Amino acid sequence: MGKADARVAVGVARIAKVSATMRTICGVAMAVIPIALAAFWALVPLEAVRDLPGVTFPVEALPPSSRALAFLAVMVPAGISLYGLAMLRRLFDAYRRGRIFDIGNARALRGFAVCVLGATAAKVLLVTPALSVILTLHNAPGSRALAVSVSGDDLATLFVGAVLMVVAWILGEAHRLAEDHAQIV
């Protein structure tokens, strides 16, 4: 085995080690996120809700029904994100097993990118307006709100999702090119 082959083997071994850790982190996050969101909405004090980013409207009360509805609303993008984490976990599992240039990796990365875009769109188009209605539902008439907002973070996340889509597309095309060249030789 030459020096180049040895460097490749060392690189693949490092990728496998880091990927095993990332795979575990994705799995833990998939378990913790729904529990953390449920605990947050079950236990958060009203004052803390008023201080949440994006809450620019008065919140006068937070009864159990509003807490449950808020949890369900935030679970929409969270559910999409959980599926995205499953796609990442699949990708890191392939890397952990040494399958670096597998076509499934491009598909997993594309799936994650779609989830990044979908979760962000769900947050902007569904969750922010829904939370504003849910959190002001028990306010006095005239002080209820319907809010819509798009932040710089939302736009940045959409950009990152689009970049990941392009990278996944490039990886898929690279895999197809490699297969074509392998058949010619």
C-alpha cells in the first residue's frame, strides 16, 4: 500500500470515527427534542413566554389548552426537523461504515436539505401566525393578535437549505459520473 492509499485509509477512519459520534448525537437529539418541547410548553412561566423572540404582542394568560396547542404548533416544524435528523443519521451511518461515495448519501443529504427548507417554511408560514393566535386567544377582545414575521435567521436557514440541495445534487451527479467511468474502464 502506497503513501496515498495510507492517507486515504487514515482519512476514511477519521471520517468513520467522527461520523459515529455525529450519528449518536442525531439519535439523542431525535429523542430529546420532542420531550424538551413538551416540557417547555408544560412548564414555561407566562413571563418567559412574553420574553420569547418574536413575541411582539401582549400575552395575558397561558391556560393548559393554550400550552397544548402551542406544543402541537411547534411540533410541526420540529417533526420535519426530526425527519431531517433521521436523514442525517442515515448519512453519518453510511460514513461510519466507510461508504463515502454511496448514492444513498446524496439522497440522505437531499432529504435533510428538504427538511431544512420545509421546517423553516413551516415556522414562517404556520407556526408564527398560529402561535400569535394561540398565545393571545385568552386575551381580552381587542388585544388578540395575528402576527407574521420573517427574520434574517429564517432567510439564512433557507439559504443554507438551498446550498445543501445543490451540494446533494452535485454529489449525486458525481456518483453517476463515477459509475459511468467505471463501466467504460
